[in-house]
Amino acid sequence: MLRSLFQKIKQGIIRTRSAFGSVLDLIRGRGRIDQDFLKELEKRLYLADIGGSAVATIVDRVRQAFLNKEIDDNVVAFVQSELRALLDSPTESIRYASAGPTILLIAGVNGSGKTTSIAKLANLLKKEGKSVLVAACDTFRAAAVDQLTIWSERIGCEIVKNQMGADPASVAHDACEKAKARGLDVVIVDTAGRLHTQAHLMREIEKIHRVIGKQVVNAPHEVFLVLDGTTGQNAVTQAEMFSKSVKCTGIILSKLDGTAKGGAIFMIKQKIGLPVKFIGVGEGIDDLEVFDPDNFIKALFE
Ligand SMILES: Nc1nc2c(ncn2[C@@H]2O[C@H](COP(=O)(O)OP(=O)(O)OP(=O)(O)O)[C@@H](O)[C@H]2O)c(=O)[nH]1
Ligand SMILES: [Mg+2]
């Protein structure tokens, strides 16, 4: 089971792995740690999209460790542990309510992968034996409600929805009511894509947040920002902007399967300080993984 999960992550980040493979090739093929080697290391780490400041830190540390004779043959292990240090220690993937339903609010820009990630997450939680309700609070487009309806039927989870154009906060309200009345475990709230510059839409999500908070104590228990992994550094900028309006508690990094820019995961922690909780590695219902930093690093270099 564990092994197959690891294989899946490896497969899911195959293009990012090739970017890191070039770092590995360099280290394995090196003569000695000299100026040329450090320059080339810097270049290849940079191309792996881990971000300028992280690259500088790592290259400095390798230089220093070599001068102090802390490393010799174990450069790969050293670089790996430096990369690992840039990520969080593993946390609970979801902070659950101590009593009553746990409410997860999902936010992000247009097309980042919110609805698909919600379906995958609902599926994952359902497999763990939890009762899940999804709330179709993207009432902006009829197709958005349809998309979530189809997923909910496929997964076999509850859905609360209304017509297109209905007040998203009222859908969120009804979803919380239903979850309380029925004793459901988790509510996942879908929202329309928005940019932080769209003030009215930001006010709308703040309202959803407020209404949920009135319905359920301490809710929403998590606000996950869905970032499109294929956008690399842009994802970081997006997150910085977004968190100015809505207080997010974690990141779902989607579409890692389609990109060589998965190194951006290192920047997210440094620049935004939010933990990556889940990674999306495909369009299928099972293509969401709890983000495990140790496995991620291992997969990058294997
Ligand atoms: N390859 C791949 N595709 C993904 C992943 N997650 C989402 N997608 C695709 O990205 C596209 C957009 O996904 P949605 O879930 O509709 O995105 P959204 O954020 O809900 O979009 P809006 O509601 O329009 O803002 C779809 O074609 C998904 O199949 C992933 O992890 N890997
Ligand atoms: Mg959507």
C-alpha cells in the first residue's frame, strides 16, 4: 500500500523529477566541489524553480559545509536535507472540529482546480469512512453547479445547491444547517474563482466565511487555497495577494502532474508561510495525495 502510494507520487511529479534529476546528475558526475561546480549547482537548482533565495541559501551551505569538511561524498544527502529543511514538518492534513461538522472553505483564482480538488478530497474522506457534504457555492455559472453535482453522484456524497445566481452565502448557510441536522462529519464549500483585485467578489467570500462562522462554532476550520502548480512562481504571487483578503490556513497544490515547476513548493513555504496540505497529481478522482514532505523529497531524487 505504502509502496504503491510512493510510486504514484513519483509518477505524479515525473516532470518535476526530471528537473531535479539534472541536479542529481551534476552531483554524481562531479570531480570536486569547486567554483565551477557551485556555479553549475546554482544554475540547475534555479532551473528546478525552487526560487532565488532558497538557491542562494543552499549553495552557500554546500560551500560552507565543504570548507568545514562536513561533506565530502555525501553531497546528494546534504542537498536533500537542505531542501527538506525548507519544507514544513508534517502536520495534520485537516484540523477537525472537536464537535459537530468540520467546515472546509475552498478558495482560489479561476481554473486553479478548486472543484476537481474538492471532488477528490470528498472521495478521500469518504474512503476514510467520513460522511461528506459538498456545498455548491459557485453560483456564478450553471456549469459549476452541474460539475459538482456530477462529481457528488459519482462519489456518492451529499450536495447542497441552488440555482445559478443564488446568494452563495445562503447556499453555505443551508449546507451547514443540513450537516448539523444530519450529523454529517465534513462540509466542503466550493466557491467561484476570483482575483484578489475583484473587490466585490472578495467581499462575497468574506460573507460566506462570516455566515459559516455564525452557523458552526470556530468554522470554517480550514480555508484551503487551491494553487495551480503549473504556474510556478506565479502561484506564489497569487497566494501572497489572496491571503491579504482571506485568511488561508493551507494550500492545495494542483496539477503537479503536468509541470516541471513543482519546485515552487519550496517557495510557497518560504514566502507565504502556509503549509501545503494536499497535492493534485492528475484529473482522476483518486489523484489527490496528502502532502508528505519526506516522501516528496525522496521521490524527487529517486
Ligand atoms: N492534470 C491535472 N489537471 C487538473 C488537476 N486538478 C484540476 N485539473 C484540471 O484543471 C481544470 C480546471 O479545474 P476545476 O476544478 O474546474 O477548476 P476551478 O478552480 O474549480 O475552476 P473555476 O470554478 O472555473 O474557477 C479541469 O480541466 C481539471 O480537470 C490536477 O491535479 N492535474
Ligand atoms: Mg470550480
